[in-house]
Amino acid sequence: MLGVSTVTTSPDRVIANTQWGPLTESDRDFVVKVRAAGLWEYPVGQIGLKKGTNKGVLIASQHLIDGHSALDTTCRKIAPMLGITLPNLASPQQQGFVNTLNSDSGAKFDNDFANILRVTHGSIFNTVAKIRSTTKNSLVRALADQANNTVLDHITVMEKTGLVNFDTALFTQTTPPKLPKVDLTPPAPPAGQPEVVLTPPPNATSTPVDINGISGGAAAPSPTPTVG
């Protein structure tokens, strides 16, 4: 069950019944989106620590690595419990962001870093809120809580760089380019490929969700897919 867009006209369609509550297409896609975000923002944080010339960019880079490593740990914990296949690569669009920043240097890198990441975090912020307010699955709800705190933190540190062009960023955020679905969907991992792990930094301050503290959090059988 991999994807970041619904396969029917009803994103609320239940695709599995689990002991943590029903799992909808939107729930599944949200878990995949959080994983995919980390697969490009974590390496961008590493790039920022090497190429950033603005103090705010260096701080923001640390926050990207810290926050997304913790989110990634949560995603990798709950995905098998919910029967979700996680990608090992970000979407082509997201990989394009990484390529852009890899080719930048100096002040251009700092500016592109702050503005690209402010746009992408601003775009996902509304999605996090919608999932948090509508999901009936306690594992997805816990991930949404964590993602909400992380995304808000990342929006804040991008703005603190002093480099965000709000007019351009907000326009881009609300008027995204119409790209083919293939550019927005992370590819499914080949069978047997080891799972990519985003390693927490030595001084990590963000923590993954405590699965044992969630109702129904004990080890459980595989979720039961619905028919149709």
C-alpha cells in the first residue's frame, strides 16, 4: 500500500481495519508523505551544514536532521503495523529540490534553501492539520501530532533566517505547479531492498512517538484489508 494520492474519488475509503482503528487512503498517504519528506529534507540538512553561509541556515539545517530522523523512526515503526510499504527514495520533484541545492553555492544556496523549504513546509502544514482532525487511527494521529510540532518548528527556523521572500513563497505555496502524478509520487522500493534509515544526530533533541503508550500499541497481527 504505497502512494501519495488516492486511488479512488473517496480519500476516506477504509483500506484496512486495524486494532488502532480504521486506516483510510488519506491515512496511508500521509504516512508515506512524512517518510518521503524526510528522505530529501534530511540530506538537505546535511548539505546545509556544509554549504550554508548564513547562521540561520546552519541552525535550520540542524533542525531538519534532528526533526526528520525522529519522524522517520516513527514512520518505520508504525508502517509495518499498519501494512504500509514505505519508499526508500523521495519523489522526483523532491529529488529535484535536492539537485537544485546541490548545484547552488554561497548566498544563492542560502536563499534557495530558506525559500524552498519554507514553501514545502507551508504546503504540508495544512495536510497535517487535516489528518490530525479527521483520522480515526491512533497511530496515524500520534504521527500527525509529532509532524505538526516538527513542521511548525521548521517553518519557524526558515523564517528566522531572514531570507524568506513571503510574497513569492506564499504565492508558490498556494499556486503549486501542475506536475504529472509520477513526479509527485515516491517510487516503490524494489523487493528485498534494505530500508533506508535516517540516523539521529548525536545531540538529538526530537524524540519518536512512544508506540507502547498508544492504545492498542502491543504487537498485533497484520491489518485486515477491506474488500473492494
